[in-house]
Amino acid sequence: MLFKKKKNQKTKKKVNEKKGKTKKMVQVKIQKINSDIQHLSYAKEGDAGLDLRSAEEKTIKAGDKEIIKTGIKMAIPQGFVGLIWDRSGMAAKHSIKSMGGVIDSGYRGEVGVILHNLGKTDFKVEKNMRVAQMLFQPVHSATLEHVEELDETDRGEGGFGHTGTK
């Protein structure tokens, strides 16, 4: 596999010579601030989510939420965002939901993961446990225009289930 760097951009193209496919890659710098934490990695080649691990042991009581430290800081390039998502197995088996998962490109503090225990039993987070996953995505900023009225649409103000379930 080859890496081709685009001029004046912090993205790379990963070329798979066997399949002839090109995939854009974004370079994210990661600083470990806790030496006990395993290096971040994708579980399998081609996975969308980068596994985030816990830097601490903590018990989340049923119905409660906790901020779990990851022991890492990162530099996400401008024009990209890190989005924190649930791990499907933790959600399905233990009712653990991640919350508030937007890591902006200008943030340089420790990445924390808000976990909410929606289950009926306490959940023990262990050190180096994979607790969430992060997706890196491009961001399009908007130009805002404040107006007195908005244009009409077929949908109008219908929301929150206005089309029914059948």
C-alpha cells in the first residue's frame, strides 16, 4: 500500500494496489497522557470507528452517567471533527449509551467519553476497556443569514412522528 500526500492538505490517499481503490485518510496526531493506556487502533482494517479506551476504573450505577477519561489528547485537523459513538455490543448487552460526542478540531484537552447506564444493574468500566468509538468526518461550515420568514415547503412544521408509523 502506498500513501500519497496532497499538496497543502492534511489528508492522505491510501491506495490499495490489489483492488485499485482509493480511500481518503486524515492524519490525526495523538498524545498519550497516560502511559498505561494501549495505543489507539482500529479493531479491523476498514472499520469506520477508532476504538477509544478507558484510562480508569469506574462503576456507573444503574440510571447514572459518568465521564470516562481516555488518557489521550488529539489534534484533529481543521475541517474535520471527531464524533464519539456507542459500541454496539455495550449498548445491546449492557444498555450503555455514549452521549455528547463532538470533538472539535481546535480542542486540545483530554478526550472524555460520557457514558450513561440505561440498564438496571451497575456497570464496571475497567482500565483499557474499549468504551466507545470515534469517527473522523469532514465538516462543512455554514454562512448564517438571519431572516424574518422562511420559505414554504410541503413538510412545513411537521416533526416528531408526524408521518406516523405505518
